[in-house]
Amino acid sequence: MGALALLLFGIIFLLILKGYPVAFTLAGVSTLFALILMVFVPDAIGMRDLSLLPNRFMGTIDNFMLMAVPLFIFMGIMLEKSGLAESLLETMANLLGRLKGGLAISVVLVGAMLAASTGIVGATVVTMGVISLPVMLKRGYRPELATGVICSSGTLGQIIPPSVVLILLAEQINASTQGAAQVDVGTMFRAAFVPGFLLVVAYIVYIAVISILRPHWAPSVSPEEIAAFRGPGFLGRVLKAFVLPMLLILAVLGSIFAGIASPTEAAAVGAIGATVLTLIEGRLTLDILRQVMQQTAKLTAMVFWILLGATTFTLVFRTLGGDEYLTELIQAADLSAMAFLAIVMIVIFICGFFIDFIEIIFIFVPVVTPIFDLYEVDMLWVGILMAINLQTSFLTPPFGFSLFYLKGVAPPGITTQHLYRGIVPFIIIQVLVIGLIVLFPEIIYLIK
């Protein structure tokens, strides 16, 4: 029966690689597989097992923690419409313009601030691509460096809280394990903060070093432009650009870290706060509100359909004893916990070349979590490692979504090869940060 469960896993994985819709592949193939087994192998699974699905579905939909997903999505899309990203980029670029690579460093810092405000990768990459890429190219930046900085900075929202990835990871870990291995979303947010900060620092260090070694790759902004920016009203523009986003970050993350609000409650505060900021900026109209709500509904529906499909797959997989069979295989191979972790991380990294992070979470986490639980590995630590690993899926060709987002808004002179070559150093940086957290797990507990 366990071998049949692994066969089910393999069939689903191959169909997803061929491009079939993830949600319906997970649910449809699992249900069809179970019905076929009822006919030919009646001892494997029965209608009584499948009758558990409605309760599982309702348990997923009623999950209070998952209510944060549409709220954070709403918050991110609304902030994109507010125009705060444009103000931040313009202000930061002029503040750091005299430095070699200052424009690229400003993109990283703004990407980090937007990540802590929104967590929506597509909106961040597109916004920074439209605003900063033409400016960087006009200033003489090497296309590979400019595109690499924008793509990698835009993905920081996957690890810097509030992050939808962290919420989904925590939910899947909790659904797949029991007792001490349960992971709270607020704890996951706190644990991810320092690794996210390390990535930002590592990006800035790389830009600074490359700007010194190859100054023609990242020239500074001309003194005339900086002087023009620092004219009348300079201080007011700087305060306005920074204060509003920082207030939102403090309201959302501050309330979570201080224990005042749960992540779901903080997400509601963030959604209201983003709407208020858009109103302050004079951009809140009925048309904007309709667009934000429509996009939120579409993204939320996509996430929950995949989640329900994953629930179906998990039920069939476990009923067939797939988790127990896989555990027996791992034990028979006599793998250590670190060896198993290495295999899982490599597989997730490779899968990131071909399939989306949501699909990876819903397919792999329910399968590997019980084995980590058996090894008594800290699931908070594993979750953060997975989150950073999943972040690379936005950058790795051929299907890195950040690459698609940026290519869609890039000037005609920017080729796919520019994008592919530009993200390589940043993927290496992410892998090095993963290695650092593997060697020093205490990093994730620096914020308690």
C-alpha cells in the first residue's frame, strides 16, 4: 500500500511538471486513484475513508490562521496602488546617490521595506522594475546587475514577515504533525526576521564589493540631480516617504512581536492601514477599491483551491500508509537527520526550477514533516530553511516568477539572458545564508 502511495505522489508530480492545473491535479488524481483502488484493491482504501474529506475541507476553511492570507494579500495590493513605493524609491535613490552602487543599494532597502509592508512579490518586482530599471540603465548600470538586484530584492517578501509563505508553511507543518512540533505563525514571523535581515545585508555587501571592483557597473548619480532633489521641501518629502510605510510596518509587525495581536488580527490592521495610506495619498477611488478586491479574491481563491486539493492528496496518501512507508525507507537507509534535511533541501531547490512555491509547500511539506517529527528535528528551524529555499524558486530559471514579472515591464533592450546571468550571484547568496542558518540555528531565536 505504501508503494501505491508513492506511485500516486509520482503521478501527481509528473502531471504538474507537464503544466496541468495544480489544484485540480492534486484533488482529481487523488480521488480517481482512490476510486480505482476501491475496485481493484478493496483493502487499500474505502468510501468510509473518503467520507472524511468534507470535514477536512471545513476544518481548512474554518482555520482562523488562514484568514490572514486574504488580508495580507489585500494589504499588499492596496499598498501597490498607493504610490508609496515610487516615493520610497525616488527618496532613497537620491539619499544614497553619491555612493558607488547607491542606486542599487536603495532598491534593496526599498525592497526590504516593501517586503515588511506587503509581502506580495509580483507587485514589488513590477513596481520597482517600472520605476527603477529605466533609471538604472540610464545611469549606466550593467543590465545584469540592475535586473538581478530588482528580482532578488522583490522576492524578500517571501522571507521577511508578514509573508504568505510563512503562514502557509506553518499551517501545513501544523496539519502534518502533533504536539511539540506545532509551529505558531507569530513565532515563525519572529524567527524569519533575522534571516531576512541577513539576506538584505548580504545583498548590500555584494553590491558594494562589485561597485568597488567594477565601478563602471554601478556609477553614482550626478551631483546636479542630487542637488535638484535636495531643493525646497526636501525634508518634508523624505519624512513623508519614510514615515507612512514605517507606521504601517510598526502597526503590523510591532503588534505581532509585542504579543498585542495575533497575525490574523495584525493582518486586519494592515489591510485597514494600507487603505488609509492610499486615501492619504489621494489615490483611493471606487475603481481602485474594486481592482484591489478583485485581485485579492482571485489570489485567495487560487491559494485555497490548491489547499483543498492538497488536503485531498494528503488524506489519500496517508490512508494508503505513504507516510509510514516513506519513514520505513528512510530508516532502512540509515540516514541521519542532517542527511535527510540535505536531501529535502536539494529536492525543494531543484523543484523550484519548475513549479511554484505554493505547489511545493502543499505537495512536499505534508510528506516530509512526519519524518522530521520522527527525527525530533526543530520544525521551526526547518520551516525557516524551507522558506529561504522557496524564495529561490522565484529566481531560478526557466520558471522563476520574478524573472517573468520583470521581463514583462523591462525595456526592449533587456534580454532573458540578462535576467538569467543577473540572478546567479543572488541565488548563491541565498544558498550561503541557508548554510549559515544550518550551521548556526540559534540565529532564528535572536528575536523572542
